[in-house]
Amino acid sequence: MGFMQLTWQQALMLLISFFLLYLAIKKQYEPLLLLPIAFGMLLTNLPASGMFHEELWSSFLQPYLENGDPNPAYHSYGAILKNAGLLDVLYIGVKAGVYPCLIFIGVGAMTDFGPLIANPKSFILGAAAQVGIFITFLCANIWFTPAEAGSIGIIGGADGPTSIFLTSKLAPHLLGPIAIAAYSYMALVPVIQPPIMRALTTEKERKIKMSQLRSVSKTEKIVFPIIITTIVALVLPDAAPLIGCLMLGNLMKECGVVDRLSKTAQNELMNIVVIFLGLSVGATATGTTFLSVKTLLILAMGIIAFGLGTAGGVLLAKFMNLFTKEKINPLIGSAGVSAVPMAARVSQMEGQKADPSNFLLMHAMGPNVAGVIGSAVAAGILLNMLGAA
């Protein structure tokens, strides 16, 4: 019986999975992914279930590299499949970086880049909000290896798929706590951001009204994903998988000739991949790896990264106001983190608290979608600097 083989670590992890299921179902904290992650955590910590074998992945590639195998990845995946459980098979999609990219196709198909095209200055605000990633990366090097520090820093981008993509490449043993931290903080955007936004702005700044954005033509919306993909892939090839998939989804949406593909990417494909991704990421949160001081540090540094990203966007908007005639409401700078569209809604709500007639949502969507691009580019920079595990 499984009861006879249950360790205290597994028992505690089961309780944590129950708590996360409660947050997903009762509190609705990012339930679409938090629920499958929590259930994957539940499955992997059931003793003798044989669904996930951590020891297979902890020694991934090593025996073949030591023996001089000319094609180690092919043979190591084959070795895993011989002894694999259900979650081992699903996890291959995470390790190979397939699931996050497929999710980005769906995200692109649901994203309107019109506000960003109408106000290109939003690119700068979206970039500024990524400062939390790199500051946290530098600080995390004190306690972690550079690869682990990069994976922790990316939490500051508030982009779950990007966090999973980068961590699966740099520090797969930290995938469980980093994914849980990333999605938990994304769900807590309405709690975390407002105090930072109010602390860094005056009431007068929060009341700034911005002029209506210009209308964006269909041609601009079609050309935009093609240009962005080309430029980013040429400048930073490591970011090409995420940016390319994001822009493919957006192009399918905007071109108007593949509505079936666009709707499939937004619905069926997205839903299927989210289930597989959540279960396999949750499977990595075993008691032996999750219950450690490192996990607590990751959770603490993750929220610091997120807070610094929020502050970076707000402060740059204030700085830009020193040189521009048409003032920017600094509240939209906080939307530069990649939590779409939640961060933009928080900017709108805070603006209306200061002035009920102020409407910032469309202005905030520019930095918000720029943050999606920015977090993917930041992941590409870190991957280029640190290499893959």
C-alpha cells in the first residue's frame, strides 16, 4: 500500500497541493494553470504511483556525454521513454521548450498590438519594467548559480510561459517553485502593484489625462508581427522561439484569412497545452527538491523582482515627463510587466480612484503587450549569456 511508503516530505507536499487547489478553485488565483500544476504536484507525490521519475531527469544526458555519444539528446530521451511514467512523457514537452512556445501562439492570437503601434513610446515603458529581472538576477548570484539566478530573475517579467521556458533550459530542478511563484504573483497583481504605484506617484500625477490614441490600420497590424519577428530573431536568435510563436499567433489573428487557425490557437490548442504544461510542471515539485531553503529564497526574490519591475515602469514614465510636452500618466508604466490584461486593468482602477473620469486602459495596454515582448527578449538575453543546462 502507498500509505506504508509515504514519507513526511511527500505528506507535506500533498498538503501544499491541497492548499494550491483551494487557491485555484475558491480564490480563483490563475486557476487555468494553477489547478493543473497543483494536481500534477499531487500526482507526483503519491508514493509508488510511477508517474514521474525524478532520478531519470536529474541525470539527463550525463551518461551519454561521459561516453562520448555523438547524439546524446536522442538516446537520452529514448532511455527515459523505456522507463517513463505518464508525467515523464508529458515533461518532455517542457524540457524541449515546446509547450511554452505553443502557448505563445495562443497568446499572440488573443493579443491586440494596436495600442502599442499607436504609441511606440510604450516599448520603452515595457522595457523599463524588465529591470526587475536583471537586478534580481545580479542579487540572486549571491546564493545561487548564475543559471539558477537567471531563472529566478525572470519571475519579475510576470510571464508564466516565459519563466517555464527559461527555467527548463537553465535550471530544470527549480521548475516547480519558480512556476508556482510566477503564477501566484501574476494572480496577486491587484494586491502587489497598487501600493507601489501609489508610493511612487503624487495625486496630481495619477490624475494626468492622456489624449485618445490614433486608430491603427489593418496593414500596420499585419506588418507589425513580421517586422518584430525579423528584427528580434536577427538581433537575438535565442529569443526567436518565443517571439516567433507569439507573432505567428498574432499574424493569424490580424491577417483575417485563417480564422479557423486563429480560433483553434486561442481555444483548443491553448487549452490542451495548458493541461499538459500544468501537470508536467507540477510533477517536478517533489518533496526532495521543493522543501528547501532555496524554495523560500525563490519565493522571496520572485516578489522582489516583480516589485522592482513595477517600480521601473512607473519611474521611467515620471522621467520621460521631464522631457515630453504631452505628459504620460506614470500609472501606465506599471503595466509594463507581462501580466496581460490584469496589469493594465490595475492601472485603470488606480487612475479612476484619483479621477473617476480618467480612462487609462487602452493607454496601459501598450506597455502591457510591450511587456510580453520584453520578457521574451529578456529570456533570450539570459539564455544567450548563461547557455542551456
